[in-house]
Amino acid sequence: MKGLYIHIPFCIRKCKYCDFVSFADRYDIIDKYIEAVIKEAHEYHGEKIDTIFMGGGTPSVLSAARIERVCKMCFDVFDVTEDYEFTIEINPGTVDNEKIRAMLGSGVNRVSVGVQSFNDDELLKIGRIHDAVTAYNTIWQLKESGFKNISLDLMTALPSQTMRSLKNTLNTAVSLPVTHISAYSLIIEEGTPLEKEYSKGELVLPDDDIDREMYSYTVDLLKEKGFYQYEISNFSKQGYECRHNIKYWTGEKYIGLGAAAHSYNGSKRYSNSQNIDEYISENKREVIVLSQEDKISEFIITGLRMNKGISEKMFFERFGKDIKDIFGRELKTFVHSGFMTFDGDRYSLTPKGIDVSNSILCEFV
């Protein structure tokens, strides 16, 4: 089954760390944009899908009627399986009861809430529009309205974040009725407002050792509270893994709609125009033909992000080659040095390996 991603590039205000294709000043073209998305969707009419993910930007800035229209398009155009997963990203402070009813009534069955922190000072420093109380209340509002599958996003290594404030954020998060938590370390992206502040010495960020300590504490606490780690930065209650994102990590096919969205058909990757006006008027896709070597590297790099790792048997079934014939030396070295384990079929990163995962994964490019 393929997955479907829909990019909604509108937001109230761009966060200081954000380098995604999103706009806080283009509300005048929302309807034209939705028309363009629907037009693009019809190019894939009848495709069978079992996951849908509406991301952004901030999809929840759309009105209830627009949310319903985009959702209806998914079921009208695509062949959606009965056991589908349909996620929409939400930012606290951008939803009300009308929008929530529109989501539930239109088939959305999973929400991902961009909380990032339950510390108001940290939220202010990264340019979030909400405060901790709003985030807390939003999650309860979603639960009481009928959502049973609620995910929240957190960030670590934030400006001025301490172990004490992180512990408070995590303890608040696990006290809420959520089934999934994503926890990512802040990355200072070039050209963002946060990068400019950092280059001027205006930000105090936790050093690498504290960053690793924060990550380790996050993993341990979430495990203790019943959230098992299935990917480097993702944790869930049993059976509540994000099925859509797993498609990316396991090399499955997916369709991307909207400006800057990507699609993958197993051999080619398609990249939509990042220019929103160009996307609306004439979407020019960039086509990237993947070589066998590209697909092998992606299989290993994304697969090793997952705790179950990569399977020798699956590798052979997909590529017709023994993984040891290509990367035997590297795999043997990482297992011997304690960065990986091998159980007879699967290679996976150890906690020690996760700490230096970027360096390890580079060896498979």
C-alpha cells in the first residue's frame, strides 16, 4: 500500500527554527492552493493507500470547511483501505470545537500536536505562538472530543533548556492522554532567525554532552512510562506507531501532494516545485532516477533509524544481493566495536551507536 502526504504550507507565524516551505502571509491564495492540490491528486486517481498525513506549515490554520474539503478529496480520489491511518498536524491555539468536529467527521483518526516544550520561556525563545497551558488544554480538548490516537512533538537541546526543565516537560507529556511522542534535538538550520541569533552569540544552547544526557533521560523515562522506542526519535504505546512515517523509513512507496512535496514509486523520486505560485500555476516536478546504489544506501540509512534495524533476508529479497558482500567490513567493525548488534538476521544500532548515529550512517552512503 502507498502512503499519501499532503503539504499545507500556511501558518500564523514561522517558528524561529523552521526552514520548511511555509508562509505566514499568503492567506489570500489558500483556496487556489487547495484547488491545485485537488488537481494534482487526480493524477493518482484510484491509487490504493492506507495512510494519509497532512503536514505543514500548520494544517489546523485552515477553516473547518477547508479541512473538510481536503479530507473529502482523499476519500473521493483515492482507494482508501478500511484500516487506514489519517494524521493531521495541529498547533496549540489554532483549533476550536468546529475544526475538531470537521476533522473527526471527515475521517481523521490521528492528530499530531506540535508542543515542543511545556516551558513558556523555551517556547518564546524558539518563536512558538502558544504557551504551555494552551498546549495542555488543546490535548485534553482533542481527547474529550473523541480522538483516541494523539501524538505530541517535543524538542530537546532548546535555548536555555536545562535537565530540570526537560524533566518537567516530559513528566507533563506522559501525564496527558497521548499514545505517541516524538522527541527531536533542535537543529540550527542555516538562514533561519534562530541561526542568526546563534551566530551573534545571543543564544545559550546545551552543549553536546548535555544534549546526549537529555536524549538518554528521554529514552529511559518514556520507556518507564510505557512508551517503547521504535525509531531514534519516536516512541509509542504498543500498537500506536506512526504507520505513515514507517513507510519512509522502510523504503515503501508514497505520494506527495502540494508545494515542495515528494513522491516515490520505488525507482524514481518526484519533487514538486517549492515556489507556491509556480506550484499553483504549473507544477514543475524534478525527477530523480535512483540507482541501485542509491536505493541500497537509503534502505540501510533509514532502516537503521528504526530500533528493529535492517534484515539480511529482506535486503536480499529486495536487491538480490547479500548485504555482507557490499558492506560486510563496515557491519563487522560496528558490531565488534559495540555500535551495532546482530541477531542472526538483523543489524541494529545499540544505545552507544545511536549516540553517534550520524557518523555511522555516513559510512553507508
